[in-house]
Amino acid sequence: MKKVFEAVPDMVLPAVVFLAIVSILVGAALFGKIGKRMESEGEDFTRMPDSQAVQDLCERKSPLIQCIGKKRWAAGEKIAVAKIFAAADAEGNKVDVMVLDITDQDGFSVIESYQKDTGQAVFSRRGVYTFSLAAMDGQRKRGTGKFAVLVDGK
């Protein structure tokens, strides 16, 4: 009996390893067959009208913002944003310009110098002020830009 108990562990370990290898190979073969059966013909959504509309919208150019007025102003002078900055969409139609932020030459925000209701900015001190602007067209495509103006003491 003692010899049987000594021989059994020598047979069990190789048997477990053999069964594990066989089950892995059988499982891999079965999963491959199941996967092939599950493959189905997919639809091509690229030719659908709404997909084309989204693609056209993504390829649309952003509105372009330009400085059309002077870039040098006197301290205390009212700067009308709509008169010095203009934006146009991809077709050339005029769109409104929004002021996101105004920073001075040190990089500090001076947005409190801008009155949103009148669309004007007034700077009491000399310096270079950078306007961060945005424009959005009718298709909700957004363009941004940064423009610097000089406020002189004269």
C-alpha cells in the first residue's frame, strides 16, 4: 500500500498538466469556430445622408477673425471691439465677435476694462493689451484669435 501512495503523486501531476494543455487547445479551437459563426455583414454608414452632413460640418472652415481698425490708441480712449475686429464665416458672411479675455503685457487679465453691454474697452494705463476673441458661425463652428493693441499715453 505504501508503494501505491508513493506512485500516485508522480502520476497525478503529469495528468493535471496534460488535461490543462488539452483543454486550452480544445477551447481555442471552439472559440475560433464560434467566432467565425458570429461574424456578420456590417452596414456601411459612410454613404448615409446624416453621415455626409456630419463630415461636411467637420470639414467646414472655422470663422476667420481679423483686425480691421487701428492698433494704436490713447489712454482713456474708448475702443469699440466691433469697429476694430471683424469675423466672417466660410461663405464670407459677417459673424459676431465675442471677447473671451483681455490681458496686459504682464499676462494678467484686465477683462474688467471691457463693458460687455456696450462692447467697448477703456484702458487708463499705457501698455500692450491682448484681446482673446472668438467667433461662431450659424453651424456652431468656432474660430478664435489673439490680437494685440497698443495704448499710448498721448
